[in-house]
Amino acid sequence: MIRRALAVLVAALVLTAGAAQAAQAAGYRYWSFWERDGGSWSYASLGPSLSRPDDGAVQGFRFAVSEDSQDATRPRGAAEFSVICARTPAQDGRKRVALVLDFGTAADAPSGETPPVRRTVCARVDPDATTADALAAVAGPLRYDSSALLCAIDGYPRKGCGEQVAQGEKPAATGDAAAADDAEGGASVGLVAGVAAVVVLASAAVWQARRRRG
């Protein structure tokens, strides 16, 4: 019985550690790509190097920490083609693509970096140009990784590309050490409390087993 109780203790400790690890579930810091459909954004089904928008299209990019495409943060602010491209007249043999560039918030920025102000630009490019071509024409320098993942727009961020970020690290990225300490401390306290509760339960099981043997 004692061995069984100890086995229960070990299993419970593993489950408690797993729960604590799940609480620190990671997201990814990256540029997400969006298409404007009417008055709302939808996550693009193709990457910017494969997308070939029509004249009059509105597309957006948002830098943020997200778990996946379902959790991705949309570009902020108004996004109307007539407004963004108001000062870029139509031209024969060319197309215009309105781009919304949302560099995100300080909470999502890599450590030591400050996100530029959100802006909109109108790219006038060849009819067969991709979104990546339009972006390069008005918001360079761009940076890609070896898998053609868009890493930086207009040089932001300076380094990194789709890196994994634990939830507890997000406050640290803002430079708010106190918030980071609170986040880490909360997780540690939760883990210690969970382990303590398991130890108490297991100890009770061991005591009861000895009592029955006596």
C-alpha cells in the first residue's frame, strides 16, 4: 500500500508540473497577413509571395504574439482603399494595392525594440505583382527567413523571426520588470501550492496504509 501511495504521489506531481507548464503555453511572435473583405479582415489563405491582389485590394500586416491563425491579432484602425490611395492616381498598365502596416504594441515587441507607429501606404505596381512585390515597393527593407517566412517590414523587428514566446515573457518584452516578476512569481506560487497539496494527500494515503497494516 505504501508503494502504491508513493506511486500516486509521483503521478500527481507529474500531472501538477504538466498543468503548470500548460499554463505557460507558448505563442509565436510574427507578422500575420490579412485580406480586407468588405468591412472586416480575414486571415490570408496564401502567403504574401503567392498572393496576387487585384487593383483596389486592401491588405494588412500585423506584428503580434499569437498562438495560431485562430488567435492572430488583426490590424487596427480604418482601412479604406479610397482613403489610403486617395493621393495615388490610377495609371494604365499598373494596379494599386492599399496596405495597412500595424507594427503592434510594446507588449508584443522583442526586448529592446520599440514598434513604429501604424501606417497605411498605397503601392502602385505591375498587374501581375504579388503582395510581397507591393510591400517591397513601399515598405522596405523586408527580411525573410530560409523558409520564405516574412520576418521584418521596414526593418522591424531588427532580429528574430517567428520565435516561440512563453506567455510569462510578454510583460518582460515591455521592459516592465515588476510585471515580469509578478507573472513568474504567480506561476511559481501556483506550482508550489499544487505540489504541497499533492504531498499532503499522498502523506495521508501513506499514513492510512500503515494504520491498516497495524
